[in-house]
Amino acid sequence: MDNAENLVYMSARQVSEYLDLNEKKIYSMANDRIIPATKITGKWLFPKILIDRWIMDSCHSGMLSDRMHITGSDDPLLSMLVARLMSQVGNNELISYSATGSKLGLELLSKGYADVCTIHLGSINEPLKKNLAILTSFPNHQHWVLVKGYNRAQGLMMRPETYQLCQSVNLITQQSWRWVGRQAGSGSQLHLEHFLAEQHTQLEQINMNITAQSERELAGYIARRDADIGFGCQSVAMECGLSFIPLMTESFDFVMPQGIYFRRQLQQLFTLLNQPQTQQLAKTLQGYDLSQCGTLLWSGSTE
């Protein structure tokens, strides 16, 4: 992956020469959001890495549109649905999902290395503008849309015997329990830090020596007794036979470039999310509400 300092930004004139197109045509395409570009202090800039990706996606008769890579926040339900879609398409297409955490996922999306990013950065009771402040801090966000996925129950995971010792949520940070955290920038880690702040506790004050890269990895540390407590979603806790204390309902959503929204694989995923068998699966996993799935929450082009 290119470092930020190695990224090349081209002018409209350079792009016109690169593509052998009239410079006025380049400006027109940028204004119509046909070609990847961003305007800074009145001047159009074109990230070369995204220009090259746009060319390949346009000139290979759909070579890149027969695949979709989802990155960002980890979720068991989404992982199962992507696996089911792959079983349907066989070896004719590729639909992949790698859990990187919300922040890294958005960075990958902004650089064109991912098609879709999943995020869960706040409670459903928080204003949308809080999430938008994060999204709009990334390059190329003007081309993005935010689509509702589903709501999830988020809280504390622990083994049943630890749960029996938990007399009050307000006393949890006073215990000597071993915590397992998530990578910096992940939604679960942000939720943990918010919970600790409510308890007037700093992250450095709890006994946390393990960092997990996914929800299931976190639950595994607790189930194997390598740690005692951690912050995550209810479905993973139930899957691993752990007890769960719900602390919030969060919004698990999808971010993607506007053109990706209409890609066949993504629409197949949203269709699958709205089917009765998925509703039943979500009920079995516990902690999900899919009633608003597919709702358009925000478009960068309307800023």
C-alpha cells in the first residue's frame, strides 16, 4: 500500500494529457462526479491511484465489477451472509469481507482499496452529524453514501462465573479483572473508551494487556480464560457461551462510493438482508434489529 506522502495528485491539465481528453471535458466530468476528483480552495485535484482504478473499472468490460470487497467493522451476521452469497455465485464472482476496524476500513475505502466499508461508531441515540464528522474527514468523501445496515446490541462480555460476581456495572472498573481490548480506531474500542469515561476511569487504569483484531478473537480470549471481560456485540457473546451485559444499541452501517451502491453484488446483499430467513437468522444470533436495512442516510454529493 502506498504511504500518504507517496500519493500523486494530478491537475486537470495533467489528467487531460494522461487520458488524451480535452481539459474542459475533464472539468465537466469532475463537476458531474464522473471521474474521481476533489476540489480544494477552488482547484480540482485528481488522485492518480483512483484515476487508474476508474480506468480499469471502465475499460475491462466489467472485469472489476464481478467482485466486491467489504472491509471495516467486524460482524458475525454479515460474515455469514457474505459466505452464503459466495456459495450462490460459485467461482463466477468474488465477494470478500475482511474485518479491519472502522477507521482502517475508511482509510482503505478512501484510497480505493475497498468497495464498501462497514462502521459502527455511535449509539442510535446520537445525532447523525457525529458520524458524518468522521466520514467527511477522509479524502474523496464527496463521492460516498452512507446506507443503514441494522442495529446491534453492544456491551460487556464475560464468562458466566464472572457475571455472577458482577453486582453493579458501576463497580466493574474497580475490579481486578483482565480486560481484552480492540485495535485503535475500531468501533468497539471507541465504545469501551466512552464507557470508561462515564465511570471516570482512564484506559490506562484498567488491566488490559491483550488487543484483539475482531469480535470473535476478543470473545475467544475470554472463553479460553486468557482474559475476563471485554466490549463487543451480543451475538458473538452468545456464540461463545459468554454472559452479556447490554449497554447500548448501535447502528451498524455501510459506506461506499455512489457508483458501488448500484453494483449487483451489493444489491444482492441488501436483498438477502431483507429476506425472512435472514430475519430468523438474526433472531437466532440475538441482538439484531434489521427493520431499517437499506435506508439511505447520507450522500456526500448533497453537502
